[in-house]
Amino acid sequence: MTGSRVTLDLLDPQLEAIFDALGDRTRRRIIKRLEVGPLPVVEIAKDMPVARPAISQHLKILKDAGLVVDRPVGNRRLYALDPDGLTELRRFVEAFWTDALTRFARFAERGLKAAE
């Protein structure tokens, strides 16, 4: 994968939404909390530095970015990580590192040949 391909992917609206969503510390804390499995807002909001209504707004941003899904259970909603959104992020990171490592290997090989 070339460097320009990674850059173009970074400009993809879905990927941009993911990075924007993860740019906030509270949303990253929500993602971390949801690693244990689906939770209602009240459990997600426990010990968070913001009020429950703010957590709901953060969840909406995470949901719009494709990182979180929700489903009704009785009179409340359970939120969970969306594996598809996380897969998209993982693909980008893997492509980015593969490209960076390939370029580093080429650079190192040129340096070794010049030193010989």
C-alpha cells in the first residue's frame, strides 16, 4: 500500500468520523468501559466526569461514527461496541503501519548499501 492510499483513506468521511469521535477523552473512556460488554447509560455514566445527559450525547457521536450500537431492552437501551466500526479503524491502522514499515525498510536498505 502506498502512502497516498493511506492519506486518501484518512479523508474518507467514515474514517474521519471515527477519528473525530475518538479525539475526545470521555468518548475513549466510554469505549474502554464498553469492552466488558453491553451496558445501559446509567452504568456507562458511573464515575464519569460528566453528567448522564452528556454521556448520552457522547454515545450519539460514537453511534454516528459507527463505533457503538444500541438496542432496546425493556424501558432502557443497552450500548455495545460495534465490531464493524472497530474493524474499519483497525484496517486503517494496519495499512498505515505496513506502509510506514515498508518505507523504513527501504530507507534502511539504502543506508546499508551506502555504508558498504
